[in-house]
Amino acid sequence: MTTKPEQLLISLCMIVKNEADNLARCLRSVRGTVDEIIIVDTGSTDATRQIARSFGARIINYPWNGDFAAARNAGLALAQGTWILVLDADEELEPGSREELLVCAKHTEYEAFFVRIHNHQGTERASQTLTVNPILRMFKNRPNYRFSGIIHEQIAAVIVQETPDAAMHMGTVIVHHYGYADGVVEQKDKISRNLGLLKQQLEQSPGDAFQHFNLAVEYMRLGDYGQALEHIGTSLNLAEPGTSYVHLLYKYKVRCLAVTGDYPGALEACGQGSTLFPDYSDLHHLKGALLLQVSALAEAKTALCRALEIGASPPLYHTESGLGTYLTHTLLGQVCQQIGEAQEAAACFTRAAQLQPDPWPLIPRLTRLFKCTGREPELHGWLAGQLPGILTEQRQELLRLLVRDGCYTAAAAVVGGGAAAGEMDGTAQSAGVVDAAVQSAGVMDAAAKDAGTLGATGRSAGENDAGARGSEGMDSVMQDVGALDATMQSAGENDAGARGAGVMDSVMHDAGALGAAAQSAGVMDNVLHDAGTVDDAGPEVPPAADLLKLLQRAEAASAAELGYADITGLLNHPAVVPADRNTTLPLSDVAAAVQPWILLADKVLASLVTSAIYSPAAAAARLTLPLPRPAD
């Protein structure tokens, strides 16, 4: 009696070429999850095939003919599993998603499953996630389910066409993608290849809305926003109602118009998109950013609060990490700061830092805000209560930042463990302030508390995966659209800097104090410089104790008593920049020369805050002084 061979459950099907650097990581991630590996090799000249064989893969040699769908279908034709799983070599399955994928495979009532593609900035899982896309990657192995399209090949539309009542599930399986962390030259080659294939596809199907969308994406990646807008408009006119990538067409239309300076047009597109997709928080965030650009602060606050109420966009939408969560909190903090709502701004920056994978870029904004609103003595307690990791894990970086921003009271508290500056312990007092302040602006903070994830709900969906797929990698290009993404790359710049520069200049000119402060060498020596040399003949003073003494004197010194050399001494003090500390970059030559003058200007402006005449302008100007850059 012949034993019937056991039915394979999941067949992994891939197409590769020269992926020796990535393939092993991908195949290791599915070990024990898939039952069969079929790899279509389109002409590798490196060790790709040897690596594939070491994992027991079946290899198909397939000469490249410029058709991605045809190459994928060559692998599907040989698959024996009940399900087809599609991955690329520069992807890997999240370890925590292996069991879930197997659970999905048991639910045969579905024809297909969407997974969450996390597009990373770097080449490791720990690197920042730029965007998250829902893409159909596992489907029933049926002979009539085959990919179509020579580029940005699709399968979902074919499944729906062949099985009109097909049920598809939006799962929470995570796949990490690293393909857009490559160099600029390689990226340009990829764009050039894509443009050629897309134009060829459009010659065959000029009325294909999806290919016009994809062509728009490629032009955006090239920075040709005029061409991108033309294809976006064509795609919007051709796309059927309910097409899965329409929300992206509106989002990209907004960005193209904004980067070309057409803010009214961008706001109009935001309104059109939000009407069709009211729960798409990305559009509300972009609307808030645009309104901030045109100084419509109250309206900007309303739009950003709406984005936070929604939280991260629902799983069916393409989104960017942080929109509706920590990036929106950051942008709302900037709006509140400009409005003059300092406590709410501090709450927003704090919440953003709590939610952001790397909170450090928010700390310069937060420390500057505390300093300029008279709350610097509370800063150490606030950090201890809200962001304790900054004090425990990045204490040296924090100390250096505080010294570089002239927060001498807070720096003394860090050196002295919280008590040296006589600060009030804000831990208990601030313990509920963040949520209360944010909620007072109409923000449902609970909606955003899980900011690092999209909180997929497991809803069923019959969406076409092609739209989200065609947009992969766009965000690394569109991060350059000024304030629209509210990213932390510009943490060293104050958004209101240009606006406040004129005010600062007029205040400093009228005060006439900066020059006097810089030339007060005699007083300077008596106040600070001697503090480090008075005990030369006696026992050596520990660096921390010496720094604490200098910080206390610097805080007590007036603008006329503080000099350039004193500030330089603090910035270069061995307790601030230890000689053996290689992880902290030294100040650049330019920053080293300019930073003392900025701190002297801040000292003068601080003295003017008590003046009835200069107080409002001086306070605003202090906030506009350049923030210390994290890289310095």
C-alpha cells in the first residue's frame, strides 16, 4: 500500500539576483515556518545560489527578460504547498510573527493574507522604521492565481477577478524590509530601471491608473514634482472608487504641491483627501504642518489634535512611523510653543520623547523650553519622573547638552545628583502633568500610547496590495520637504528662528550689553577663571566638584561679569567632555567658536526678561537662539 505524501503547508517563493549579502538572513528568518523554498535566480554571479542550496532551496535558473511577474510565476508553477508566501531577499520575517503565520495558514476560509511591511532606514531590525505598508504576501496556491505586470507586479486584483467573493485577512504579521537603505548611486540606477519599465507598461496600457501612480512615485523620488503631479492627476481621474492607493495619491499630491511652495493648493488637496479618508491621520498631520508654515497656529493645533485622536493610521493605510503619534506630538509642541502655551508644549515634547524609539533629539527642545520659561530648576525632577532613561543611560550626553545650552542650574543638578542646584523635585508634581496638558488641547493621548506600532486589528480586507507596494522607499526622499514630516533630524534648529531673528537683533542692539560682556576680561578672571586655578598649590580638585563650582558661579554671574573664555572653559571642561570618551563627538571648529557667543547672548537676553520694555521680545528671542546640535 502506497503512503500518500504529506501535504506541504507553506511554500516560500522568491526571485533573486546577486543577493549573497542578504539571502541567508531572509532564509534563516523563515526556518521552521515554511515547508518548501523555491528560488528563481535571474542571473546571479556571486554566492547567491550556494547560499540558497545550503538552506535546501530548489533553484530555478531563469534568464532575465525584463518582466518581474513572469519571473515570479515561474516559481509559483513549481510550488507544492497549500499556501504561497512571497518574500524578497532584502526582507526578513519578524521572529515574533512566525507562529502567527502558521496560525494564519490554518484558516483556509481565507484566500489571502496581508502582512505589515516595515521599511527601515538602516539594514538591521533595530534601525528606524520609516514607513509601514499593508501588502498581500500569502495566498492560496491555485493555478489561476498568477502575478501580472512587468513591474510592481500584482496578485490581489487577479485573486479578486478569479474569485469574486474571496475573503482576505489583514493580519499583524511583520516583515522587515531593508531595500531602501542602499547608497544614492544604486538608488538612482533602480529609479532609472523602474522608469523605463513603467513607460514600457504604459505604452501597452495607457489607461492604467496604477502605473500612472507608480510613475508619479518614481518622479517624486527623482525630485521632479511637476511630472509627478501630472501622473497623480491622471491616476486620480482613472482610478475606480475604492482603489486601495487613492489615499496615497492625495497624500503625495499634498507633498508635491507643498514642496513647490503651493500651500493653498496643498491645503485644498488635504481637505479633499480628508473628506474621503477621515481616519487617515497622515493627512491631518500634513494639514497641521502646512498651517504651521503659514502661521495659522490655532487651525494647525486643531488639525494636529485630530491626528492624535486618530493615532497611528488604521492598517489598511500606508503610513509613516510617528505620524499620528510621536512626530505629531512634536509638531504640536512647536505650535503650542509659538502660541505661548509653554506647559502644553513641554507636555507634548515629553510625550513625543516617551513614544519615540530614540528620544534624545527631543531633549534639546525640552531643556530650552524649561530654561526660557523659568522652569529650569524643575528640569532634573521632570526628567527623573518622565524620562528616567535620559538621566541613567545618557547622563554624560545630558550634562554636555545642558552646559552647551547655558542651563547651568540643571547641569549642576545633574553633577550633584539632583540636589546641588537646590531644585524642587518635580517627579511627583509632574507625574500626570503630561497627559493633563495634552488632553487639555483636546488630544486623546491613549490613542497614541502605542506609537511604535500600528496596532493592527485583524480586520478583514479586500484591498489591492499594489498601491502600498509601489510607494516603498518614498519617505526617505520626501523627508526633505521641510517641516511637513516634523522629523527630528532638524532638532538642532528652532522652527521659529527666522521669524525671531529680527526681534533678537533689535533687542541686542538696544541692550548694548553683549560687547561689554565679551570685553570684561578683568571681571571675568575674578569671577570664573580663577575658580579652576585657586587651589593649584593644594590637593587636586576632582573634575566633578570643580565643574559644580564653575556652574554655580556661572549661574550667579551677571551678563557683564561673564566672558567668552569662561564659557569656553565650561564647554571644554574634562567633566563635560572626558578625554577618554570616544562616543561623544567633539565640537566642530565653527561650533566651538560660535557657541560661547550664543550663550553670552542668552545671558544678556535673560537679564532683559525682567524689563517691562524688553521682556516679551527678549523671552521670544531666547527661544529662537540656535539649539545645540546632537552631533556636536
